[in-house]
Amino acid sequence: MILTVTHTTIEQHQHQSRVVIQNDLSDISNYQNVIIAHPIWWGIPPRLIATLIDTLDLNGKKVATCATSGGTGYFRS
């Protein structure tokens, strides 16, 4: 059996890790409603989503989330 470990697999299991966002998406001051949609990988959102949430000023915003998954529930997302 050959076991392939991908960068994504390693990243998802390092819960404190964050990835770099190439484009600055932090200015959402013109928006009142924010929808964050993401896939679920290994039971949680990709680290990119955690990084994005860390950088956004969501104070006073209405936030909705949704996710896609092939077999994991939304509990930890």
C-alpha cells in the first residue's frame, strides 16, 4: 500500500496554521451581509477560510455560512 500525504492533508491537521491570502479582501465596510461558503475538509473548513475570518472585521455584520461535503457533517465547521 502506498500512502500519499498531500500538503492539504498536513495543513488541515495543523490547527493553528494559517495560509497567505494573495488578494486583500479585508475591506468589507460597504457590506452589511456577508456569506461565507466553503467545502468541508476532514470535518473542518480549509485553513484559508480560518485565515479569511481572522482578517475580516465582522462587527455589526449579518453573517451566514454554508458548506459542501461529501460525507462529513457541519458540526465543527
